[in-house]
Amino acid sequence: MKAIPYDFMGDGFKAMVGLLWHLSSKKIKDKIVLIEEPETNMHPGYICQLVKFLVKFSKDLNIQFFTTSHNIDFIDSFFSETLGKEEKDYLTKELQIIRMEKEKNYIIPECLDYKDSQLNMEELLIDLRGI
């Protein structure tokens, strides 16, 4: 097996490794973490893994994540069939999506829980990314 140098890895992989490095700190337990578009430059397969990591860290270390995204792959990953029952149960209880839409000169937020978000995406075909 041949090792691939870290410098040869893509920006998305490096971003995920950096985020996981910070989240592995013992000082992060019971904190609030703000992340802007964590999926930037990531392969869709990495995005799914990132969501699994976020759910795991949130659940195991009581971390509350506030995350922004315009990426449908990232949003879809929270409803993916690759998530286990335990992860989905946790998200059903804890996840909230705030969809922001611009109407004239006003920004109108819509707060959706896990089930409402899933219904909007699957049945109504509404894109939760908003504007």
C-alpha cells in the first residue's frame, strides 16, 4: 500500500480533516460551533461523511452546530438513506432548518423541523436553499 502525501489531497478533503482536527479537541465539548458552507470543494461522498461526523459530534459531545449552506448535496445528506436509525432519531429530535427567502425588500425566515424539512424536499419538491 502506497501512502499519498497530504499535499496531494484536494481542498475539500483538507477542509474536512481540519474541521475534524478542531472538533477532536477536549475543549470543544458542550460548545456552540458556527460553520459557513463546510461542504465547499468537497466531493459528494465526503459531504455525506461530513454530515455523519457532525451528527456524531453533536450527539456525543453536546455540540450545537449552526451551519450555512447553499449546497443541495449537503442538505440532502441529512435525509440520506446512508444515515442509521440512531442518527435519524437524533436529527428528528434536534435538527432545525431555517430557510430564508427574499420577498421585495424583506427577508422572510421559515423554521422547519426534521420532518417538515423532509416533507418539503420530498413531497412538495421545494428547494430548502431559498434564494
